[in-house]
Amino acid sequence: MRVNGAPDKANGLSGWGWFAVVALVALLVGALCYCVFAWQQVPGVGIPPIGWIFLVLGVVFTTVVGGGLMFLLFYSSRKGKDF
């Protein structure tokens, strides 16, 4: 049953929801294509092995911190500690 234009939970996303998902995926693909194009236009650009190591460590660290913060958010919400 719809309430205030919200979609039924059993039906998933509404038409505008799917439109937003498709638009965001299209923007992501466009950004990635531009990055690959721009990277190929600059001659002699390379990342040394230590750069790849730090790049991977930065991605892992950022993901762990983000996941930890989301865990704390949901944990405090379930325990009733939110203000």
C-alpha cells in the first residue's frame, strides 16, 4: 500500500528511483572513461611500486575507517544511544 507516494516495499524502487540509479551509473561510467582518456594523454606518467603500495593501503584504510564508522552508527542506533 502506498503512503505519501512511497513505493511498496515488495515492489522495490519506483520509476524515479530507477532513473536515479541509471543516471548515477552513467555518470560513474563517464567519469571512469574520462579518467582513462586523460591518463593516456599524459606521456611518461607511471606509478612506482611504492606508490601502488601506498595507494592500496590508502584505499584499505579508508574503507576500514568508513566501515567502522558505519558500524558505530548502526550499533549506537540499535542500543538507543543516539541523541
